[in-house]
Amino acid sequence: MLGTDLTILLREKRALSSSHNEEIEVIDAPHEELDITLEDEVSDFISRHTPDIIINCAAFTNVDKCETEREIAFKVNALGPKYIAAAAKECGARVIHISTDFVFDGNSDSPYSEEDQTNPLSEYGRTKLEGERNIQNHCNAFLIVRTSWLFGRHGTNFVEKMLELAGHNKELSIVTDETGSPTYTADLAGALWTLIKQECEGIIHVANEGSCSRY
Ligand SMILES: NC(=O)c1ccc[n+]([C@@H]2O[C@H](COP(=O)([O-])OP(=O)(O)OC[C@H]3O[C@@H](n4cnc5c(N)ncnc54)[C@H](OP(=O)(O)O)[C@@H]3O)[C@@H](O)[C@H]2O)c1
């Protein structure tokens, strides 16, 4: 979902870039082309292309499946970022890594800040937090962007699922105790572009404005 919107945006920026200095080359790496859980392939791919910036949008994002398919969740969400970070360090690339509000326990009544204590309650959150730590420990220059409740035109999301279910069921039961900031992937792609241009580093929270419950 995010990777596709980001690729579209970067290609638009490339088309608009006029001077040679600003020229952007975009190399997308869909799952079929690169499996981030294979260390040698990650290293090969990155050393072949020697990118200036690597943006990791790949993840095992099915929160429920992460509980039952723990090994694959750990490989994709924790080990993949480690391999990317190590290969980035070798070629001097900056890494932009996408993470999640699931690294927190959700008990706060107000929005989380970057300084707040992490405390993941799910396997998805735990593996994503381990991925963050691997990025921090294994590469020189990084930005970790934590976002929340993504929706977009490409891929499955909560809104689409609700519309589909509403087509079959007369009544839907939706939780009322989960509140978050739904974030449009095209907006997040735009924010990533700004952060890249400003050469931001460290950890930053990025979401659309406003909040609502799932209900
Ligand atoms: N969705 C949300 O609500 C949400 C909220 C907060 C943060 N995030 C984070 O935002 C980022 C983007 O999320 P998204 O919703 O755009 O995810 P998505 O639509 O589920 O896309 C994830 C992509 O990762 C690919 N992938 C999975 N395993 C891989 C592997 N081993 N090697 C290479 N690629 C692999 C998937 O390919 P296949 O489809 O072929 O498996 C898919 O293309 C992720 O880091 C996610 O944790 C998401």
C-alpha cells in the first residue's frame, strides 16, 4: 500500500526534476524481486545499485497472522531491517524505515510522542520494535518513521474491509475502545519526501490530523 504510493510519488518528482543535480533515480523492489529475509540477496541487491537512500516499506503487516506465524513475522519485521541496515552501512546509504504505533501499549489517552516508553503487546508490535532496534544498531544514518492506521488505494485496509463486509452483513460489530489517526498512504509518501529533503534523522511520528475510533 505505502510502497506503491511512494514509488508513484518519487517517479512524479523524477519527472519534474529539471536540473541534473536534482535528478532522482527510483529503483523499486517488490517482494517478487527481493525477499528482505534473505541476507545475501539483500546485500547483493543493495551493493549492485549503491543507492543514496533506502526506504523500507516491506513488512509482515497482518497483525493476527503475526501471532500464529511468529517465525516469518520475526524474519520480515526484525531480521529484514537488520540485513538492509548492514548493507546500507557498507555502501553509505541512508535508511528510512517505516514503523508503527503498535510499538506502544495503547493505554495512553493522548497521542504518543517520540520519547514515550515503548511497550508492544502483540507479536507484530514486538517484531516491529526489534526491527527498529536493528536499524538503530546496524546502520550509520537512519530515520525511523512511526505511523498509524494506514489506508490507501493499493492493497487491503480497514475501510475497504468494512465496505466489503457491509455488502454481505446486515450488522457489523466494531470495537469502540480503539482510537487512532487514520493516515492516507499518499499523504505519508508526501511527508516522507519532505523528511528526505530535510535529511531528518532519528525517530519521528507521522500521521494525518484528527482521530476517531474504529466504530
Ligand atoms: N497498514 C497499517 O495500518 C500500518 C500502520 C502503521 C504502520 N505500518 C507500517 O507501514 C509500512 C507499510 O505498510 P503497508 O500497509 O503499506 O503494508 P502492505 O500493504 O501490507 O505491504 C507490505 C509489503 O511488504 C511486502 N513483503 C512482505 N514480506 C516481504 C519480504 N520477505 N520481502 C520483501 N517484501 C515483503 C509485501 O509483499 P507481499 O504482499 O507479496 O507479501 C507487501 O508488498 C510497514 O512497515 C508497516 O509495518 C502499517
